[in-house]
Amino acid sequence: MSRLQFPLGEHLEKTHDESALARIWQGIDARYPRRRARRAPAIALLSTLTLAGAVGAFLLARRDAGPLRFADGRALAGVVAPAGGALVQLSDGSRVELFGGARFEPLESSGSLFVAVLESGSAGFDVRPGGPRRWRIECGLATVEVVGTHFTCDRSPGRLRVGVQRGAVLVSGERVPDRARRLAAGETIEVVEAAAAPALAPPAAAQAATQPAAEVAATEVAATELAAPDRAAPLAASGPSWRELARRGRHDEAFAALGSAGIRREARRLGVQDLFALADVARLSGHPADAEAPLARILSDHVSDPQASLAAFALGRLELDTLGRPDRAAGALARALALGIPQSLREDVRARLVEAHARAGNRRAAEAAARDYLREFPGGRYAATIESTAAAH
């Protein structure tokens, strides 16, 4: 194989262009046709299943060509969830789970577009993958655009948190870093008003009572961002805890309250969610080396946790992109694959693993990783780059 030319990271996720994002989302599960089976019965069965699937898809598309409705056929209307919450089921199979007190108002619906506003509260959106409509959810401080995914929005005065459990979304708005940010599975973003006062932030106990469990399970591993964090309020003598400071986006102050020794100390005793938060405090305050200990502890003491693979991916990106240790990055990325990284992130992990081995000077491992990538994702987003840089002589 020819000499690999990297960093491949320059080719990864560098665009917010809408048409490019659409191509990425629509092609993420694309595969080349399966090889023809040797036995005629198998061919007949495959043909029958393919025809049945095509007919089913055609009928579903025809039935779903008009505006969305409630699953029982009623026209869409605004919903205010009671204290126990509400489940809104739609005619295309998508669902919106509203938590107690949430207000959800559909604004526009057609065969190609659905627009709604989450006026307040928390909601989980499970959008049918491959559907004909682009969804746009207005959340005040930002707009969330999706094709097919599972994500959550938590809106309160002066604050919005968006988390993705499956697929990908585009979050855009004046308060969003660079005005647009793509989130993949396992990532969240928190957006706050520039002039928001600390009093507007809900007390920690109230937030814990209202935060949806689905969002807690998808706490961001590697890319939690806050737009225009509030740094104006001075700390009281018995000031907020590092957790509260981190939640407000005051990562510099949270790190100052802990220090490197404090992060190492806390990392030895905390649970998975707090370990992710510690890693964010270190990374987003400009101390990336201190983010390694919390993530490594997840992989040593909580390896059976469903989010362990995300911690391995986060550690791999940290080692590769920030700390400049590609050999360690390769180990972390390989572990993310072994632990069962979510399918929506698997292609990125394989591409990063090729880059990590190449940058570490391990040509044979890089070529093997490139073959593994091309075998699993022959029509993938990075296939052309990997094929051109790792083609056989």
C-alpha cells in the first residue's frame, strides 16, 4: 500500500452546508449490494423480501405524503403536558415525549417539512429515520433541524440544552458557537443568554427533578459547549459547587475551585456522569491533560456502563487532536470499537483509528485499519480519502 497521507481529521465533519449534511445523513447507512447467493432458493427468497420491502416502503411513502397528523388521524394541535407528562404519537410513526408542564405547538406541516415550537419544558423527540420530512424544532435560543433521530430538548428561562441519543442534528442560532453546530449520538450542547443572571438558572434540586432520564443517559462525552457563558456573577464565600459552576458554563471557575489535584481526587470516587462532567471542566477550561483521568477511570472501573464506549471515543479524540499522543489514541479508539460504540459513531471511530495509526508511524496497523474501514463502509463518508491515500500498489 502507498504511504498514508494524514491528518485525515482535516476531512472529518468540517461543514455546516445544508446539502452536504443532507448527503451525510442520507448516506450514513448506505451499503453496496450483497453478493449473489449460490443457491436458487436463497435468490428467490432474497428477491421476495426485497420486493416486499420495496412495496412496503412505497405504500408507506404514499400514506405519509401529506401533512403529519396525530396517530389516530386527528389534525395536529398544541399540547400542554400534565404533571405526569404526555406521549404524542404521530401518523408517520414518530413520537414526542413531553415531560410535566412542557408546551409543544405545531406551526407548519407538509409532505416535506414539519415545524414546531417547544415553548417551555423538556421533551424527547423520536423522529422516524428515512422519513420524507425535515423536522425543525424552534426552542427559543436555538433551532434544531433533523431528518431521523432521537434527541431531547430541555428549555428553561435563559437556557437550552439539546442532547442526541441516535442519529445527528444541526443546532443553529445566534448564541450557538459559530452559529451552527452538528451533534452526533452521545453529544449535547447547552446554550445560554449572554446577559442571563445566575438567578435565572434553576436550583440544582429542581433541575434534577425535571431533567429527563433519557437526556441524563446521553450526557455529552466529548463536545459539550456553552454559548456566551455567564461569568459576571462573583462567587460568594460559600460559592457554588464545581458542579453548579460547570452547569452554568463557568468552567474556568470550576477548574479553579478544583485544580488538577482536585480533579484527580474527585475522579477516584465519583460516578460516570460526574466523571464526564469533570472531563468537560478540564477540557473546556484549557487543561486537556487533566481530562484524561476522569475518562480513564470510566474505562477502568465502569467498563460495563453503556456509556463506556463513548468515554473511550472521547479519550481517543483527546489524545489524537489535543494531546498529540496518537499511539494512545489508537488504543482508546480500538477499545471504543470493542466496547460497542453506537452505530452512528462507528464510521468516525474507524476513520480516526486509521489516522491515529498513521500519525503514530505504525504503517502496517494503519493499512489494516484502512482495510477494516473500507470493508465495513465501502461507500462511507471518508472512503474516497482512505482509498486515495491507502490504495494498494
